[in-house]
Amino acid sequence: MPIAGIFAALLAATAANTTAMPAERPVVRVLVQTEGALAVDRRMLTDIARTAREIWRPYADITFDLAGEGVRSSAALRLTITDRISTLSDSASLGWIEFVDGRPSNLITISATAAAALMKASRWRELPKFVQRIFLVQAMARAIAHELGHYLLASREHAAQGLMRGQLTADDIMQPHRSSFRLNRSQVEQLQRDALVARRDEPTEDSGRGLP
């Protein structure tokens, strides 16, 4: 599809996700921090968090709290957006989470450097700055959503398609259709069936400065 067509569809995509919501919904609070020269600003963090939360909205309740001086959070899961690249797998990886004894750790890392490099190597680099910003927001949000899948499903496994597929291309990132970032039936059933780690997280009154 031409860039103009994909971009028009991206701006026009408002159709509701028809995937059935799980009867038991995990609740996850995520404490967000940035590090390095490519750390994103508050506005971009808000857009990234909103996009990642919308991907997971049919399946789980995700709340993002912004780390800062004097901020306390009940979040059991931490998210770091960094200028580092992965040392665990491919250096082009947008995000990663470590597993210890077969269980996911409580730290997701997302590389702003890798997201920027993917954009610069794609046809999207030629478009206006505001489109490039959309690309970076989508790339990091969808990487966060994918790593949340590894955490909530407690699995390193990838699927052939959907949210948990193993690799995202630049055009995948700008794909406006929500169906491209869904869980499959067996993954949804697992969320319903298992006592997930994130279900232990309960909202508290003092939860820091939440991102909208």
C-alpha cells in the first residue's frame, strides 16, 4: 500500500476492536523512567503510554506511572526507555525482557535508539517531522505492548502473527488496523485461566503522576 494510503488509514482508524474481553482481567501498574540522550519528553511519553494501553485494553487494565522525585508507586513492573541497544538479543530489537528460571523479570526495556534507526532505514524517514514522531510513538508503544505480552503470558514464545509475532517491520509499525496487534484465542484463554503475576498489583491512592 502506498505511504499516503497507509497514513490516511492510520488517521482514520476508529473501528472498535471486536475481540471478546477476558472474564478475568489482569491489572498491571507500570513505573516508567527514561535514561540517556534520547530520553523522550512528557508529551511523547503520554502518547506512547496511551497507545500501548489501547492495544491491551481488550485484555487487561494497564496503568503507567511516571517515575520522578518524591513519587511512590505500587507498580511491580518497571519500564525503562533508553538510548541503549539490546545486549540480550539482536541489537535492532526495539524492546526486551529478561527471563530468570523460566519466569519473566519485572523490568521491560525499550530502545529509542533502535526505534529511530528503524525509521531512518525505512521509507518513513522522508516524510514530515510530525509523521516521524507518529512512527516513533507507534514503534515504542507496540514494542512495550509486545513485551507486556511476554510478561503477562509468562512466556518467551512468539506467534506467527498478531501482537506476539517475533519481528516488526517499519510498515507493520504504521499499520493502522488493530487486528494486526491482537492476541490469538489461546493467548486470551491463557490470560483467563492462569493466576498471572500482574494480578497481584492493586491500585493505591498514592500512585504517582499517572500518564493519561
